[in-house]
Amino acid sequence: MGDGPGSVAQIDYVELPSVTAHELTRAFYTKAFAWNFTEFGPDYAATEGETVDVGLNGQREESLSAPLPVIRVDDLDAAFDAVGKAGGIIAKPIFAFPGGRRFHFIDPSGSELAVWSTA
């Protein structure tokens, strides 16, 4: 795999800007996906111990635009309903693509994410 650091390099952390609605964003992910966050001060929270952890950066001076994080779930329809009930805005309704189906949503801080399933 080239001359990179080690034989396998993979993303293991995604940091999302949550400047405009830090507490609402944290509450949204807790309600929609049952994620538990550890607080690291008033403007930063993160999941811990997952395959890929998620950090919510509420620090305006440190926040960057984020790429599209994609969440894999077993039941896409249930996730679609949960995102709506938690207050997410659907940016792209469920659609099929080679390998599965997915939808995109906007969280309370304005970050766009996708959710996908193989079924």
C-alpha cells in the first residue's frame, strides 16, 4: 500500500463543526442514534471507544468545514424516521446506489451527513 505510515491507514475519527448549535447538535445525535458523548469543556464533546469516533467542535476559531461523514445502519427506514423525529432536516430522501440505499440530512449545526445500509 505505498510508503505510508504502516500497512493500513484508515479514518478513525470525524470532527464536525457545531459552532452554531453545539448543545442542540449533541442532543440530536443522542436522540437520533443513541450516541453517548463525553464532555471536554463547554465547547467540545466526543464519542469514545467506537470503531470511528465523532467529535463535535463548538470552537469557532478551531472549526473547519467537514467532508461528508457517512453512518452505516442496519435499518435505513428506522434511521430515516429517527433523524426526522430528532429534528434533522432531510437533504436527500432515501435513494438507491450500487451497494445499498442512503439518505442525507442536515444536523442542527448545519453539517450534512449521510446514512446508508446495504439493504
